[in-house]
Amino acid sequence: MKAKILSASLTNITLAAKHLREGNVVGIPTETVYGLAGLAFNEDALMRIFKTKERPTFDPLIIHVAMIKQNQSALKHLVRSELVQDSKLSDSAKRAVELLTKKFWPGPLTLVLPKNPKVPDLVTSGLPTVAIRMPRNGVAQALLAEVGTPLAAPSANRFGKISPTTAEAVAKELGDKIDFILDGGPCEIGLESSVVAIQEDGSGILLRPGGIPKEEIEKTLENSLFYPQQISQKNRKKSSQGQASPGLLENHYAPNKPLKILPKRVDLLSAEEFKKAASDALAKRSKIGLLVFSGDVEKVELTVSAWTGCKITVRSLTASLSTEFSTDEAAKNLFSQMRALDESDVEFLFTEPCESKEGLGFAIADRLQKAAVK
Ligand code: TXA
Ligand code: MG
């Protein structure tokens, strides 16, 4: 492996910043997932991001900006940084941006806004809008301050694969292709940011559920978010308003092994129902991996093994032994547990459905849907 995992010391942050200013890419921690960063206004760096991730250039990137002083207007900052064109924003849209940035920045909210013509088309895939967020992770912020200019950073995984939530996971995904990964420890949230496009009338479209619960965004906007369940690639190309998001494509966040969502929580399933849901895997006598949201892992392993006569490896997304669990805790562990099962010797993955739609439950359910085989 080529990549060096660097502790987030001041010396290493300076080294990473220098590497970035020379047009290279670096793996960086954020509070959501690890990103693959490059200078947002440098075409070579942007090309490197797409090439390293094997990402098609029709999928636009998120720009990450440095913190501003409290009481400063984030929108004015974005305009001054030549990222956003405020003449294209109505007064209602400006108000919505002010409300959302005051409440959620720095943090896991990405806003899609009219772009300044100086933002390279590679960042936005030629769309008239640009996606921007202000991360709250301390290492990301220290790096942004040191670099002194915005950074484009998609999640640091190969296109369509599981997003990394540790420096080691970045190394497994991209370690042969990049020089440095800054280690900020496991990500605080574990799921990508919520992506919201602000409309002319000040309302928002939720392009990707994520680190901030939908209902919290709605409360702040005093308005419901429009949530386009699924937009096919064909329709996305047709839509010129930047309203659709490739993040809504179906084949995202997928493990290498097939993953299927069970119809119910394991403790509510009968042996027959489990065997029916897992019939493909059982016919091949495959080793099975099972993700549960809570409960006694060993007990579930014994029960399901007895039902099927197959070896079952169970991993839980939370430490809760009852059916109650925290969706924050489940979100934080989702990608790392999915990745751990994917890397083990199991051949088929199954997961319980996310029954709680509270808090981050909605975003977890979205990621499971996209990871699952259709
Ligand atoms: O939490 C995050 O957002 C992480 C960390 C690293 O910051 N980044 C991330 O980037 O998830 P990425 O590239 O994996 O996802 C970016 C999402 C994609 O779904 C993309 O389609 C959407 O943002 N996006 C970017 N620009 C857009 C635009 N102008 N209009 C609509 N969607 C856009
Ligand atoms: Mg991604």
C-alpha cells in the first residue's frame, strides 16, 4: 500500500495542506464520513479526485468551506469566496439559507445553491448549482484554515461502494492510489451529510437524507421538505434545475457481497419466514452475515443457525440488548459493521430493516435500500 496514515498533528496537517496546495488529493476526516479532498478551484486536483475514485464526471462534488466568525453571514461569506451567485437567489431563498446555515453550520448539512461562474464545471458536472457544506470536524477545519481555500471532497470510497468511516477503511478503498490519509479517528456521525436544494420560493428539496434529521430541517425552515423518492438517471439528465441528485441513484453504498433486507426484525420472524427470505443463500449453503439493530448477538447466532443449519455471523449496530435502540448509535456503526461483514468470509449479507424512522432512522433506511440488491 502506498498511502501513509498520518496522525492529525499540526505538523501533519501542514504537510497535508502543502500536498493539497500542489494539486494533489488527500484522505481527510469529517464528522460524517471520510472525504477525498482536493482544491475546489484547481482542475487538475478535481480530475485526480474523479480518477482516484473511478467516479463518472456526471456526479458532482461537494465543496467544503472554512468556519466563519459567529454573527457573520454564511451566505455573504460564500458570495465573497466566489462560490455562490446571490443575484440568482430570491429574498425567500436567501432567508432560507440564513436560517439553515445559522442553525446547522458548521455541521452535516449540504446546501445546493446557484453557482458563481468561477466554480469549475467539473465540480458541478455542468449544473447551474453548487453543493457546499461547512464541516464541524476539528481536523477538517484546521486543514481548511491551513489551505486557505475551499476543498472539494466526495466520500473517500470507490464509486458506488461503502463510504469509509475510519482512516483504515480509506486505506482499504484507495490506499494504492493516494499518498496521505489524515487520521481523525472514527467519524462522529457515520452517515453522509443531508443534501438540500433551496428553491426560488424558499422551500427545500431533500436530495439526500443524511446527518441532520429531516424533521429538524423542516422545523428550521418552517416548511416541509420535498423528497423525491427516486429519480431515474434518464429523468435526472432531463432536469436542468439541479434538482435531482446523483446521490439518489440506486447503486450506491453497496458492499461487494449481495445484501438483502429482511421483511421484519429477526425476533419477529419465524424460522420459515427467515428461510424463505434467505432461500438463495441457503440453497448454495453459503456462509451468512446478519446485521441487527439491537439484541443479544450470540443468541441470534444460535437461533438462526438452528433454523438453517448454516454458519451465521451476526453483528449489531448498537450495544442495546432490548428492541429499543439509538438511531445515532446505529448510524455511527452502520458502514463500519457492513464493511466488517463484507470483508469477512461470509458470502451473503442480510440486514434487519430500520424500523425506527425517528432521528437518523430515515437516512439509515435510505442507505440500506441503496446497498441492497434489487
Ligand atoms: O458528508 C458528506 O457530504 C461527505 C463528506 C466527505 O463531506 N461527502 C459526500 O460526497 O458524501 P459525495 O460526493 O459522496 O456525495 C455528494 C452528493 C452526491 O449525491 C451528489 O450527487 C450531490 O451531493 N451533489 C453535489 N453537487 C450537486 C448539485 N449541484 N446538485 C445536486 N446534487 C449535488
Ligand atoms: Mg459518496
